[in-house]
Amino acid sequence: MLDQHVVEEKISRLLDTRQPGYNLPQPFYTDKDIYDYDVREIFGRSWLLIGFEIEFPKPGSYMALTIGRSPVLILRGQDGVLRGFFNSCRHRGAQILEDGCGTARRLICPYHQWAYNDQGALTAARMQPEFDKSTHGLKPIHVRTVAGTVYICLAEDAPDFSDFAEKMEPLLAPHDLLNAKIAHQYTITEKGNWKLVMENGRECYHCAARHPELSPSFPIDASGHFESSSNVDLPGFEERMTALGLPCGPVDGGWWQAVRFPLREGFKSMTVDGSASVAKLMCDVNGGDIGSMRWALEPHSFAHALGDITFMFQCLPVGPEETIVYAKWLVHKDAVEGVDYQLDNLIRVWNETNLQDRDLVENNQRGVNSLGYVPGPYSTQSESLALRFTDWYVDRVRELLPRPEGKVLNFRQAGG
């Protein structure tokens, strides 16, 4: 592994070669040192959507997952508060809880049985008499919630969260995520760089040809924050939603964006036939015919909240050319499988879409690996959000890179 300073110089030189409006030079999708940089500096310093409050239903409920090389855990304390910690024992660093979900009153390291309470304090350790347990608590991470959604940040100094929370609360509140349940979830391994996964997830240029289940309901020709589309009546939809008391946006905070947009005529949900997939709605305003409230975070996630379901997509990098995709479907907590919904129908559109996207990403990675790969231009109409993602990445990296003495960087010009 190269020295960090050498890696930063390499990244800076590569960014200087990027043409505005184009995707990235090859090493950003293949290079081990750049992957390590992304894990440390991008994922390690960003707010990440990791799930929903209903996944922590009672004191002791926890979620353990790995971000890059860092196992972390989020735990609901006996006082009801959600807290997060690095999932690494303060003795010799062993991972305390295996990745997954469960319930635990105490956190006990499987190696030497050091024990911690639900606030991360070390409560038991067989050590010499003068050992000070109070200085060996678990290292905390930031945890925030908005209208039932849960976010974490591993950085010591997290980016400001207040603007996101203030603007997302009224958009998410009508979907009643605190009264939901997980109907289905799974993970997919994609043999592609995480940036290729997210570029693919940020555009619908490919949807008409490659997503036959999604395309009938989705305004696939929409640009930007669904500012224009020949498939749907955007002004009329916004007027109707405003009259119903549902804000539409769009709102944009640089590392996040959100908007409520209409589905195509005759579609109440993202299903093959357009009908709601769940009889017990999560938001019954206008009979659940409220389009989709889409919100997305850079670097790793997007989600759709509809009248009947909420669907969440997130990706986490595990190698230069390997990414884990997590998918979750939420329904109303009182909806009964086999009565109010059929699971196959509930997950069909996004399940098929995810599998199709996996194949597209893996094919994309094989082509990017070629000696003949040359960065190409984004469509400003159909790939505007993919371009936004790449520009965000470039600007964020340039912001984090040390500035050469005496040089002032113009991020947008230098990075595209």
C-alpha cells in the first residue's frame, strides 16, 4: 500500500485529467489505493442511511454492520435512546457482535469477555487492580433519526445534519415509518466498484431497454429532480399534492436530495399492473395515490416512499471491484402477509430491477477494466443525477485533499 501522501497526489493528478461532464478515469473504478481512500475518507466522513427505527423495537435491540473495514453497532438503550459505537473491544480490538440484528442487554466481547453496558461503558474486565475501566469505554459514532429513518456517521466531526433533518421531516412524516415493519430484505453481491453501482442507480437512461417491470410505472424520461417529463403531468401533480397537504420539494443539500414525483397514469404504486401491492396503506391520503417521495444520500443510498410501501436501497463497498447492495421493503405494521399482501407481488418490481442492475454493473465493470476504456460523456437530460453524483464525489475529494501551498482550487472547474 502506498503512503497516504503519495495516494493523495495520485488522486489529485487523476482528477486534473477529468473532462467536465464526463465520468471518471479508470483507476477510480479499479485501483486498490483509491478504494481504500474512498472507504476511509468518503464513507468514513459521510452520513449513511442504515435503516429504520422500527428495526430497534425495544431496549437492547441492535444492528451490527461493517462500513469498509470498520465494524459498527447501533443499539437502543434501556432509556430508549439509539446510540452507536465502533464494534471493536477496547482490550485488543476484537469484534464484539457479529454482523446482523438481535437483542442484547450487555455487550460481551467473545475473546476475553470484557463487558460493556448499553451506553458503551466498560463494566467488567479481569485486569490488574489499578486498571481504570472508566477510560476504556467503546468509541462512539454519531447517530441521528428523522421521521423513523436512522443515519450514522463514523467521523469524529460529522457534517451538519440539521438542514437535512429540518427539510426531510415534513416530506417523510406522512409515510408513518414509525408504524411500519420490514416485510422483506436481502443483500446482493455485485462484482463492480461502488461508484459504478451508484452511477447506475442515479439514472434511468437504461430503464426502457433493461427494466421492463419498472418502466411502466416510472417516468423514465424525467430530468434532474423530475423537473420535466413527457410521461407525467408534473405541475398538475404538485398542485394536487399541495392541496392534500403533502409537500413535494424538490429540496437539495449537496450530499442529499429529495422530491415527491408522480407515477405514470393509472399507477398507484411501482407494481406491474399499477395497483397498490398492500391493502393496508402506509399513507392513505388520496387512497394512497400520492406518487413516490424519493430521497437519496451521497455516497450510497436512495429510497422511495409510496402510499403502500417504502423501499430502501443502499450499497457498501467491500473491494475495488465488489459492492454489497442491501434492499429493504417496509409495509404498515398491521399488514398481514397472505391477507393484505402477497410477498412475491410486493417485491417483484424492485427485486427484478436490482438483479438487472447487478448484471448491468458487472458488465460495466468488465468494460471499464479494458485497455480500451476511455471516460465518456453523461447525457445532461437522462443522466443528470449520475453526473451530479460524480461531480459531488470529485468536489468532495478535492475538498478533503491537502491544498498545494499557494494554490486555490476551483472545485467545479478542476473536477468537472
